[in-house]
Amino acid sequence: MKKSLLLTVSCLILASFLQGREAPADAGMSPEEKWANTEAIEQQSQKFCVLKLDDVVTGTNGQVVPERWQRVADFLERKKIKSSMGVIGISLVDDNPAYFQWIVERSAPCGYVEFWNHGFHNRSANDPDGEFERSFEEQMYSFRMTDSLAYSKMGLQFPVWGPHWSASNEDTDRALAQLPQIRMTFGYPPNAVHYRGFVFRNRIDFEHPTHNPDFEAFKKTYLEKTREWDYFFLQGHPNSWDTDTRWENFIKVIEYLEKEGVQFVTPTELYVILKRKGLL
């Protein structure tokens, strides 16, 4: 039996075991109750940035997470900068207490990171399509697997979602409408009809092209877009920052935004701020 088939079978068994153990739609406190300090945040700045970092997975060769992920987490924590990190659900399948602890210890509101649902499958270049370009049933499986694993293994809820290396289709819109615990998404679906949550569309790229941080290209776009936007998100892929130049350009972006007085917030904090302002 091929490795991919074995993985599929094991995941199906796990999905059956976890049935009924996923986070209930109304589990836990509301975002407003969790982050009651947003009024103080609003007093500090009128321009807000969500730092969206993609593709959290387990490390290899004894590392809890990949070295580049550890580097960015340490850097942001030292500077007390809030961020959001997308977890690929399949990384939660195997029992890995050190990895689970790494996520839980950094999780907001106690930590500086809000982790979010970045789909279940870790797509490779050989896959013909993304998981959120598939059928309704397949997409519901992906949503629920990541949600169930996060809740059953770490006690975490992921009220935010964004696809990993995938577009979306009409079935994504239909699936999200069945998942009221997902209050916010990063950019998808582009034309929501059924989903009633907040689709966050104000994106500014600092990777030009994707995976390559470029401060000068970012600055040009930032100065253009923020004439209209008071809030936005930056998208990055830390595990791809494999040269000193890429890392240094990321640091320049962060330090520039600090000097601009931009407040880094978690997705849920932004959700609460916009709701309070009557924008949702």
C-alpha cells in the first residue's frame, strides 16, 4: 500500500474517532470577551496591521518547528509584536506534545500569536488542485479535521481561516456558511453569498514575488494603499526566508511600520475593533 493511501486511511480513522469532539460553534467566550483590551489598543493607534504568517508545521531532525519559524517567533516575541500564524492541520495528526506546547504557549490572549485554520492538507507541486477547489464534502472534511484536531489535542479554537496554496469555489462559500465558529477569513471566498462572516480583503504584499520579502516594493504599495485603508494584513511565508537578504528585508518592513505608528493586532482583535466601530 502506498504511503499516501496509508495516510488517507489513517486520517479517515482519526476523523471518525474525533467525530463529535470538534469545537462547538458557540464554545468558549466570544471574541469581545476574550480580548476586552481593544479599547486601549484603539487609543494607541488609528492604523492597524494583522501580520499573517503562513504554513506552520512540525520541524525535522529534532526541531519542534523549522528553524526559520523559530527565528521569526523569537524575533516577534522579543519585540512584543502580535501576529497570526496559519497551522496546516495535517501537522496535528501525530501525537507531538512538544509541538502542541509550542503552539499553546504562544497563543493569544496570553501569548502574542493567534493561530488560525490554514486548511488540512499540505499541498505539493504534484497536486493538480488546491483542497478548497474541490467538492463541498472534501472541503468540509478539511475544515473539520483541522478544527477537531486543534480542539481535541490543544483545546484551541480557530475562529479564522485562510487557504493554503489554493483558490476557492462556490462550495467553499457553502461550507463556511455551515461553520459559524469561523468568524473571519483572509480574502476568500472572493464573492461570498452564503458566508456571513468577515472576509478580510485589505492585503498588502511584502513578498515580491511570493516567498521573497522586498522592503522597497512593500513601501511603495503601502504608501499607495494606506491613503485609503486604516487596516490591512501582510502575508508572509517564514519558512521560505532562507537567505540573510530575505530576513533583513522582513525586519525592515516591521521596523518601518513601527516607526509609522502602526499597531500590530491579532485577527480577532481587529474583528472586535471593526465591530465596535460599526464596520461589520
